[in-house]
Amino acid sequence: MITGELKNKIDGLWDIFASGGLVNPLDVIEQITYLMFIHDLDDTDNLRTKEAVMLGLSHTSIFAGEVEVAGQMIDAQQLKWSVFHDFPAAQMYAVVQEKVFPFIKNLHGDKNSAYSKYMGDAIFKIPTPLVLSKVVDSLDGIYKLMSEAQAADVRGDTYEYLLSKISQSGLNGQFRTPRHIIRMMVELMEPRADEVICDPACGTSGFLVAAGEYLKENRKEEVFFNRQNKSHYMNEMFHGYDMDRTMLRIGAMNMMTHGIDNPHIEYRDSLSDRNSDRGVYSLILANPPFKGSLDAETVAGDLLKVCKTKKTELLFLALFIKMLRVGGRCACIVPDGVLFGSSTAHKAIRKELIDQNRLEAVISMPSGVFKPYAGVSTGILIFTKTGFGGTDSVWFYDMRADGFSLDDKRTPVAENDIPDIIRRFKNRGSDEEKGRGRTEKSFFVPRDEIKANDYDLSVNKYKKTEYVAEEYPPTDEILAELRGLYSALGETIEELGGLQ
């Protein structure tokens, strides 16, 4: 979470839009995202140019030479943030509105790409040159503070804080998953170079971006020094669906800014019968919506066969199973009710995970993880699609801390279970992990025991509390001590009385 000067700068940025008459939060976040994208294009292009020189690779800058914008050829250099941000307000406004904005709308050569589809109806809404000048100056200050910050993911936190200002976001928890939780889930799944990754409720593509960053950091040579793997990474690896075009637009820009040229980001009701993706993906990472509107008549029939319900959190679990290929893996966030709910549908989806697939892990998270936006308790389910079972035992972890206070302020604290979760999960086949007792943070529970408990997956159902016996003196000794203290007190009072 961001605090202090950076937070004040972002609040001030919103005030600039409000003073200019732009008050719809979705409009504001879109305009800010466009400008951040323009800024990042400049930075990313400079970085790629430097990397190409260092590695001896060829690279053509998108700002090289002349480009055609709105039917005329112009010097591409004036489209760079680092150039136009020094222009006088009126000139800057003209350049951004008439040249830079049309340039970014047509930046992707493939007119069928996700970027082209969702940028096609983008509108530049900043009302006046003065407002644009103030916004550009404010963003320069924000980027300066972000570069000076020591936090590992200050960019992600800054974007999260911007998104938190969307008043409607209470209905769309999927795009407010904390960045450190996303990174933990990606780290647990360890994406490979040949993955086909999907988030069926992608929001701003946070999970997809994090998976891409993981591959850059951990499998750079395997992905980027192999022509086939690099092409797969750029064009076929990442898939995301959502029903909010604004989020899709932001998500497409987010992916492109992070160097993924052609992700499959599409407008789609993932739960409907129009979603024909079955047995396609090798990895699903998701935080599907827990609540929201659902057109029961359009829900795919094969999902209702798994669990007949109108609860989206259960239907999404059924969907993940259907969308995965055999051997495919999933890490998803679910509300606690999914783990222990007693309805027929709740039991049916848990039974499907355990009896027909391989449920590997249940990580219970504290309710404060999603504050200040929501106080709901959640868990992470990790499973592999097999189609024939394979669950022998399930690894549970009772997370108590995530590196931030569990109140609305979410300030950084020393207590953090995430490194321990990652270490133990990756080491869960060891004798050390298998030998842990149920009084510890992590432990295994056999499938038969879970089945005997109506497939209950709440950690508290199996965790044991260790009681330490406390010995106290006999009652007569305590009474004698109290009498002595009372007698001493009386003598002291008498002495004080004699001093008068």
C-alpha cells in the first residue's frame, strides 16, 4: 500500500480532473491510464533500445523517423512524452489530442488484436490545455516519486490505489487483488515457457502481467532466446476475458506496456454457453467475482451439471475444471464459504475437486487481506485437472500475516507468512513437511478424512490447538499471600495516619 507524499500526489491528480469538470471515476481512470501508457511507451522504447545495444540485437524504435498520423507524415520524436511534456500548454494539448492520441489508438498493426479492438472506441476527454498541462506535471511528479521509492512493486501499488477510487469497484473485486497475493500465487505455480495461461475474469490483467514478469525474471533465456518460445509468449500464451470494456481496455494497455504484444484479451461472459473453451489451458490464475449479476438462463449446461447453483464463485470453479486440459493446473481465490458451505452445490464442487481431480493445497488467508475494500475471508485453492481423481492428501496452510497490518490502513509490518508459504509448498514432498503436526501452520489431511467430513476444506476443521498447562499455587497459599498483603496495607495506612 502506498502512503505519504505519493498518495497525496495521486489524490491531487484526481482533484485536477475534478476541477476541470471530469468527475466520473471510470472516465478519470481511463484518461490517467492513457497518459500513463503514453509515458510508459517512451520509457519502454528507451529500455528496449538500450537492451538491444547491450545484447547486440536489432531493434527499431516506434519513435524513429516519420510516422503517418491522421493522414499526414510527422516527426515521431514529438510524440514522445519526454519531448511534448516541455511544450507550452496550448501546443502540448494540440499535439496530444491531434497526434499522440490517434498514434496510440492505431499503434498495433493487427486490427484484430486485443489492443486494437478496445482502443478503437477510446476517446480523449481532457477538456482544456490547462488541465492537461497540470495532469502531465502531476504525473511527472508521481513517476519521480515512484522511481525514488524502495518498494518492490510501487508501480503496481500506485495503480491499485488509482483503481480503488472507482466507486463501482465494490462489485468487481477481481481487479483489486493485492499485487503481493498475485505474485505469491504465480510463484507457487511456477509458469513454464510453454504454458497457455488464462484468467477468465481478468479485470486489468494483473495475473497475466505477473505471470509474464515471472517468466522474464526466471526463464529469460528459455523464453526470449528461443524464437518459437518468444513467439508463443508474445502471441499465444496469455488469454483473458471480462465483461467490462473499460477494464479490457486498461488490461490490453497494461499487457502491451509490459512487453506482451498480442495477448488474447476478449469481451466475454465466461460462464455463458457462448464460452466454448474446453480442455484448452495449461494454467488458470484467477480471482473470480464472488457476487454480481448472473443470467441463469445463459449459464453453460455442462457447468450446471457439476453444481446446480446461481452462485458465481461455485460456477467459476466448475468452469476452471472444464477449461483446463488434462494435467493443467489452477490457483484461484475463493470466499471462505466455498470451503465449508453445506449446500448441495457447495459439497458437489468440493467433491468434484477431490474425487475427480487432484486437489493439492488450501491456503487460508486472513480477512484483512482485501481491506480497505472488503473484509471477506478468503482462501486459495490449488488443483490439477486429472479427470480421474488422484487426491491422496491435501496440504493446508493457515496464513496469519501477509506483510501488512490487517486493518483498513494496511501499513507494512514485519510479520509475513508469504515466503514461508512458498518455501513449504515447494517442499511439500519432503519428510519434513509430511511430518508436521496439526498444531503447526501447515499440515496434510488425508482424503478419506476430508470425505468423512462432508468434504469440508476449512483449515479450522482439521487444525489442532496446542494447550499448555499452567500450574498455579494451591488456594490456601494464595489466600495466605492475600492476607499478608492486606495486613501490610493496613499497617501502611496506620503509619500514614500517624504523620498527620
